[in-house]
Amino acid sequence: MSGRPGCPGVALAVMATLMAAVIGLQAVHERGGGPPASDAPEFLYVRSPEAMRRLALSYQSLVADLYWIRAVQHYGGTRLSANPDKRYELLYPLLDLTTTLEPRFNVAYLFGSLFLAESPPGGPGRPDLAIALLDRGLRAQPSKWEFAQAIGFVHYWWRHDYEQAAEWFTRAAKFPNAPFWLTTLAATTLAEGGSRGSSRILWEQFARSAETEALRNEAVRRLQQLDAMDQMDRLRQMVDAYRQRGGALPSGWIDLVRAGYLRALPADPAGTPYVLQDGAVMLGRGSRLFPLPIEPQRLVH
């Protein structure tokens, strides 16, 4: 009989109904005039990755795509939310579902780890979960050197653990087909970890090895952040020179232009004007480079 439990036709109908219900509920929520999803308590319609895998049957890749889209929406919506208490509670569960359904979903591992590790308010500040996600990807694809490299990035950029970062870059260099520069990267990390110069080298190499245009664009954004930090240092020097010469802080950038320190009002590498307030140089409101990374002070032995 076509209607007995376990029949592919019935399973497909159940699957279609489930996904339609998920999308429909989300649409009703978003049209309801209430706060956006990122400002309201959220829930998963199916929390267990194993249960979802059984439900998805042969459509696991399709459902993984849907959960990946939901993860991106959750991250982006929360990041852009006006709520000062940004919470990314569903991010890891959604990535967990995505990669359980499709263990070879490379972008979900690589981009998902960036989302998870990003410091508040730009992300949940969970480098531990980022490493756990990448480690799962490495178990699913043991020859994927990019995952080992990415674990090194998390240790370097967010944990500021340069010995662990160098160790992972060294591991990645030993993988079949790994690029030759990973060995050099490990040495540079140990010698100069935490400096902007070494950070720039890391993101330049990340951009060269990125599998997708989106990952390359993220590397470019990180490089622009480093450029912005250099620019802001120079602007602070100008503000200090103006104060020492005139005995007062500039009231705005126009004072520095009139005094000959600047030719025009300064903007960050992404095109957003810098803000000068009470002598402090800051990124402009809404800059895509916000928040800038935290630069740790390296211990001198």
C-alpha cells in the first residue's frame, strides 16, 4: 500500500509539510509587526541533529542548505540588531544541524567558525565552539588542510595563543597538497605573533586559499581593519600634535584640515568617515569594519 509508514511518498509528503510549516511560521512571525527575530526569544523547530537526519531521509543536503541559510540570517540579523544585548543563542545549534546533515559542507565549517569566534557585539565570542566545529569538519574530511589552518587562525586571531596557532599551521603544512607557505606562516607566528604585520600575512594567505568569493571578501575586510588601525594611529598622532601646538584639542576634523595636517576629512578603508570626539578617534557609526580586533600586549621575555 502506498500509504503505509516508511513509504517514500509519505516520507516526502511529511518532509514537505514540515519544511512548509517552518517557513510559514517564520513568515508569520516576520509579518506580525513585532520585533525582528534577532530581538525576540528564538527556538528551533527541530533541535536534534540526529532526529532531523532521520526526517530528511535522502534530502539531507537540501535541508542542510535551509539550515545554513537560517544560520546566516540569525547571525546577520542579530549583528545588525539595535538591541544592545546581542545574543547568538541559536548560532551553534543551527551550524550543528547543518553540518550533521551535510558533513562535507565546507563553507558552513569555515564561515561558521568565523561567526562563532567573533568577539561581542559582532558575534558570540565563542572561539571554543569555533574550534569544535572545525574539528568536526576535520574528522569528517581528514585530508582537509584548510580546517587545520582555520583552527590555527582561531587560536591566533581570537585566543591570541600563538604557540597553539603555530602548532596548527605546522600540522596543516604536513597535509597532502598543503601550500608551501604554511611552514613559513608557523615560523612567523612564533616570531611575531600579535603584530599587525604578521596578522596581515595571515589574512593575505587566507584570501589566496579561500574556497569562495565570500571568504575572500571576509579576508579583505579583515585586512581593511588592519589598515584602519594604522590610519587611526596616524590620526591620533595628528590630534596630539595639534593639541601640543595650540594648547587645545581640535573641535573636529576641519580644524586639522585648516591647520594643514589633513587635506580632506578622513574616511576608513571601507569609505565611512572617522569620528573625532573629545580628542578620541573612532570608527564612524555603521562602518562595516566595526568592531575592530583587540590587540593584545605580548609578553616580553
